[in-house]
Amino acid sequence: MKKRAIAIAVVFCFAVAIAGLAHAADFASGSWKLNEAKSKFSPGSPKSTMVVYAPSGDSVKVTIDGTGFDGKPSHTEWTGKFDGKDYPVTGDSHQSARSYTKVDAQTMKIEVKSGEKVVLSGNIVIAADGMSRTVTASGTSAGGKKYNYTAVYDKQ
């Protein structure tokens, strides 16, 4: 009887652990809308007003809509893995590749390149409740102007 109870407890613990890992893998998934009231942008910074993370085969597709350095609408797409490797970006001539590195279940590092040059780097932190995320980043525009921002997003 004790062996059976122990076996059930062990199976239950593994099930909880596996469910937690699955949740961590999908933690960024979904649509995220910029909360401008909680965000801070230096003058001339681009703004990503809507970010969508969606599964794409064994990868993740990140679609970003917002405004560019010129204030005009922008739309970029990236498909890759959160493994720190560069994957191509489409939709912005100033971005050729982007990489995401998963630090833990709630934190990722991001790096954006134009050619071989890093033009943006930062951190993405998802709140413990999964309902908001904060992106803290700094970069350099195509014209060489430095910018930084802290953008807060609400899960939709």
C-alpha cells in the first residue's frame, strides 16, 4: 500500500513538473499590446504597439506592428527559436537578423542586427502572472542616433 502511494505521489510530481515546463515554453505566446501610459521612450524611438508570438512548426513567429523612426507604420516578421542564434527579419531595411536567448521561464535577451552590426539589445521580462511584459532596450537608428526605451505590454 505504501509503495502504491509513493508511486502515485511520484507520478503526480512528474506531471506537475511537465505541465510547468510546457507552460514555460508557451509563456510568451499570444498577443501583447503596448501600454503607453506605463512606457517610456526617448525622442525618436520606434514603437512596437502590437507584438504577437505564435508557434510556427518547431519555431516561433514574432510579428511586430508599430511605428518606425520616421513615425510611419512599420511591420516586421521573424521566425526562429529562442536559442540565441540569428534568424532573418523581414519588413525593415534597418534589421537583417534578430536573436532571442531564453534566460529563464520569464526572461529573454534580444539582439537585433543590421548586417553584422548590433543595432538594438535588451531584455524582455514577463510578469509572474503572465499578464504583462516589459521590454528594456537601447539601440542606434540607421542615422546613428542613439535611443532607449522601457515598453510595457499587456497580454490580450
